Amino acid sequence: MNNIDILLRGRMCALVAVGALTLGLSGAANAVEAGPADGACPSEAELFATDNTAIITDPADPRLDTRLVRFEREVRGILRAHGARPGASTLLEGVFWSSDLQRATYERSREFDVDRVGRDGLRHIAGVIAKRYHQESVLTFRCLPRTSPETDAVRIQADGVTSTRLHDALLADPQARERLGGGSTTLDEQLILVAPLADLPLAQKFTKDLGVDWNTVEVWYGDEEFVS
């Protein structure tokens, strides 16, 4: 089990009631105070993945220094082999909360922009990556209009957030760490947070607690899926 799996388990606990999720989808966006307009997605879809299979609890662990260069090259090959067009790839520093361990866990991963791919194709590619790198799940995000019936998630991107700040904010907010599970930052201090649409108000509050001006963030809507 890796940190994406920890995040998945947290999401499942948060969304166990189908009725609550349905209400969240219809009202969550309206519950968020005015802020940025819907952002223009740079790609049709994204994959968040790693080749790590260990649970790392020490932020100084040398395994977190990897740049996943070979992994990036191999995943690009998988994307091309299955008819998708790979775009940019970004190295991420993930911070996640483990309810079992009652502490933060860490993971280096990569985000891959993917074009020329549909829902089924993206799911298939994510499954291939999960099996090849022994991952219990791979996170995907398809960018969709806010009003699409398939939209069930939001992707938030904000400048000026370090992994240390993300870690401290998770520890300080029990609700956010249990329901959102965690998030990632880039090496140039950019927060990337993918959350269920039902938890958009919580994600907004958590982002603001990180010291981010909500009017400066980029918000994308779409469909998230954990593929095993």
C-alpha cells in the first residue's frame, strides 16, 4: 500500500453515504464564496503515479530525493503505446495523513498531462501503470465543464505552499486530514490538491488556512478516479 492508497481509503470513508455525496455534488460549488473563475485546463486529463511501494514517515528519508527520471520515461512510453499523447510531467512532493499510523506520510510522485484520451482509455492506462509498478491505485483526473453530469471533483492549484506548510496544516486540521487525506506540492512551491466536489468548501478553507488568497488560485473541475 502506498500513499495514494492511504488517500483513497480516506476518500472512501468521507464519501461512504451515497445520498450525502449527491447533495454535495449539487450544492458544494454554490457553498464556496466568490473566487476565481473556472481555470482553463492545460490538458484533457492527468495521471498521478509513482513507482514507490513503501510507506515513508520520515521527511528526511533519502528515498524522497528521487526525481523519478526513469519512471517518467517509462510512463511516457506506456501512454504512447496505448494511443495517448503525453504532455508535461511534474515532480511532486506528497504529504498524506494515515489514520492507521496516526501520522503524516510522504511520497515522491509525478503528475502526467495526458491528451488524446477518453475515460475508458485513461482508466485502462492507469490500470496498466498500477499493475506494472505494483500500486494498489493510481489517481486520474479528467478535466470537464463544471456543469457536466460526470463532474465529481475539483483540482486546486495555488502558489507559495511548501511541503512543510502542507504537513503542518494537515496536522492542525483533523477534518481536512481525514476527509481530504493530503495533497502535493511542486519543487517550486505550488500546491496541487484534488478533492471530491462534495468537499469543495472544506478544500477552500484548508487552502486559505495555508495562507493562500483564494482569488489567486486556479480551480479546475472534472472527474477523479482511483484505478487499481
